[in-house]
Amino acid sequence: MTWTGGHFHLRPLAQMTQPPSNFRASPLQSPIFTAKDLFQSRYQGASAVLVAGSVVRGEASSYSDLDLVVLFPNVRAAYRESFTHMGWPVEAFIHDLETLRYFMYRVDQPQGSATLCEMVKEGLEVPGECAPTREAKLLAADVLKQGPPELSFEDIEDRRYHISELVDDLRDPRSRHELNAAAARVYGELADFYCRSRGGWTSEGKGLLKRMRTLDPVMARKFSEAFEQLFQQSETGAVIRMAEEMLAPYGGFLFDAYRREVPPNWRAK
């Protein structure tokens, strides 16, 4: 990623020899310039726009989007929207301070997600720092300091049972298709369990391994190598052993004696 003549260029991924037809080869305006234009046009009346995500962290690829948190004095309801502006695919999350507080404390934190808080914390303020951005960053810092809630005993049992079922699907798959489908689900469930059971924040998709690295770089490397063996060579042993290792402190795989009741009023006549 380089700057040239006031424009923002995204380099192709190293392994690409011939970019696909939809590759963004033309230069883009800088993220800050684009955010300022949106602040003045699409988001008139906003207090500020926070520019966040991979473009701020210096991790953007040729297909990265522009992540924005837009703060208004008041909105009828928070929302998110996606669109293209000045060549950038934009993901915008629109809030006022009350809706932001609600999502941080009542939606994301209970689920173990820090994504919104981190966007606000790292966000570059456009057109500049102001009272709402300062308060938003204080809210984000408070949630991140508190961390996610601990998993309850029931949560851990539910996850042990679910992971055990998924791992059983790896032991004797009837086809490569079944193996890949089961492996994809085990990857997400196991990484999520590892992060949450150790008091860490969780994520989705490619973000899960990053979360694991913050907790235990050695385990994250073992996790990555085990799934490489599975996906590339259909070798399941390393993943199964790793799942057993991760679940062991909490009682291991679970099937016998597992029971869950639904509320008695879950019935219809």
C-alpha cells in the first residue's frame, strides 16, 4: 500500500500473477479524503466520522473495504450500510452516543465481541477530534478494559457437547465434501471456545486466529498447522488431538449425561 500524488494505491497480493478482471488497479483517493467527502455530502449533520479497520492498521489488501463509524447527535435508530464511494467499498456503522453505548455494553460485550469498540478506539477522527468522539473513545476503552463476561458452566457444557459432535464427524467422514464441511465448522467453534474459555475476546472468520495469537501464539501456530494438514491432506489426527487438548481442562469431550431442558411454555396447540 503506497501513497502517490495524493492518491492511495493498493498493491496486488504477492501470489497473484495476473489480477482478476474485477481487480481494483486504478488509484483510489486516500481513506481520510474519502471520509471527509462523505462527512460533507452523505453524512451532513454528523458530529464526526471515525475511519477504522485494516486501512488504519496498515494491513489493507487489494480488496479491503473502508470501515467507518459515523456519529450523529441523534439518530432514530442505529444502522449499517454498504456502498461504493470514490472507488472504495464502504462499510458504515451509523450511531449516536446512546445507540453506541447500547451496542457496546448490551450486544457486543455479552457476546464476547470487541470489533465495534476497537473500531472506535483506533478510529481516526474526521474532520477532527470533538466532544462526541472523545466520549465514544472513553466508552470503548471502558468496555475493552472490562473484557468479555466469563462463560457460565452451562455455556461451557453446551460448547463441549457441540464441539464433541462436530469432532465425531471428522473421525470417519463418508466423503471429502463432508470432511471439509465438518472441518470448517470445527475451526470456528473450537477457536471461539478457546478464546472465550480463557477470558479473551472472540471474532469471526479470519479474525479468530488473530484473537488466538493475542492469547497464546504457540497454540495459535499449532491450531493453524493442524488445520492446514486437514484441509490440504485430509489428515484429521492433529485437529482431533488439539480439540481434546483444548477441552481437557473443562472435562474433555462430552456426550453421556448431557441434558438441556427448554422452557415449559415452549408449546403450541
